[in-house]
Amino acid sequence: MLIQKHFRLPEETVEQLEKRDSAKYPTEASYVNAAILHFTEKERIETKLENIQQELGELHELCKKEFTVDDSYGENFSY
């Protein structure tokens, strides 16, 4: 179901709408829709990557605690 919404956009944004690839995005609405979906997906991926980075940091700290300096995972360990 399509819902009509009206927005006030800055001139720069309107210029980008007018410069869109009209073969790929035949209407302004299709262009805006694709941009929003892309932006939302990018945010989701960034959140997931931040979570993975945090988990890797926790794993790294756990390995430092579990393995002594004499083992393969010492103070100067690098990936």
C-alpha cells in the first residue's frame, strides 16, 4: 500500500533528485525509497560490525587471561 507524504527539502537535495539515473529510478519516489533502504541497511551493518568488534575485544582479553606469557598468546601477541 502506498502512502502519500510531502516533504520540504533543501535545494541541494532537490538537485540530487533531478540528477538521478532516471532509467534506474524512473520516479523521485523510487529514488528516495532506494536511498532510505540503503541508509537503513548501512546502519544495520554498522551496528553489527560494532558488536563484532566488541566481541573480538572481549575474546582478546579472555585469551590474555587464559594463556600465560610463556604460551603462544603472550603480551606481544599480534594477529
